[in-house]
Amino acid sequence: MLKGNLKCSEINKLLIRYINFDLNKKDSLRVAIHLRNCPKCMEKYSSILKRKNELKKIFIEIEKKIRMQNEISSYIDMECGDDSRFIIEAMLICDEDYKKEFEEVNNLKNMFKITESEILNSKKTNYTQKILAKERYSNYEKIKLVNKLIPFMPYIKQKFANLP
Ligand SMILES: [Zn+2]
């Protein structure tokens, strides 16, 4: 049977690159011919492809969640513009996932603030604990700042890339 002049073991080494369109035309064609004629390798190919698509979906979901949390966080901290506020408020009315995420982010923020201010205001808190609490607070503010800058990063990167 014609299998594109490649052994199954050789195909195994090329499959990932084939799936990622990372092979030259000639090798890509050889793998394609082999796959058409070898059910065993075809099965392997399908399962890798399926796994890849599943992972892609998971990454998209994670990205979506992070974006949502950043938006909500800047809304709670009153750091977003009127347009964004309007959109977020509309989302909170009509999107259950958004509402759930909002409550979670809000609870976490409140919990953090209460704990830290309790530590700072308590007479029992010693000097070291107060310094650590202050440090956590300033880290928290730093993370907020970085989150605010992240949306501009691709633009900034692109700007530099376009320089002569
Ligand atoms: Zn094979």
C-alpha cells in the first residue's frame, strides 16, 4: 500500500508540526498521503487535533474570564470611562455569568480591604505586621496599575515594531 514513503514512526514525529502548519509543502503532502492510507496514524492525528481544539477552547475561556475580571475590577475601583461603565452595567443586568463574576470579584476585594484595614487599625498589630500589610496594599495597587496598562501593550509593542 502506498503510504507516501514514510514509516508510521516517522509520521509520529511529524504529526504535531503537520497540525501546526509547520511543515514545508513536500513533507506536508507526504504526511497527508500517509494519513489517507493509514487508519492507525489517522486515528492518532484525529485525537491530537481534537485535544488541540479542546485546549484552544479552554484558553479562549480563560482569556475571556481574565478580561471580564479586569473590566469588573476597574469598574469597582471607579477607574473605567463612562462608555465602559455603561456596557458593564448593561452586562450586569442581562448576563448571569457576568453577575456571578462581579459578585466574586467584589467579595474578594472587600475581603482583602477589610482584612488589611483590620490589621492596620488594630492596636494589637505589631510594627512588622503593619509594614507587611502596607506592602500588600501597595502590591495590590501595583497589580491594579499593571492591569490598566495591559490593554495598551499590543499597541505599544506594535509602535516599536513599526519604527524604521
Ligand atoms: Zn501510519
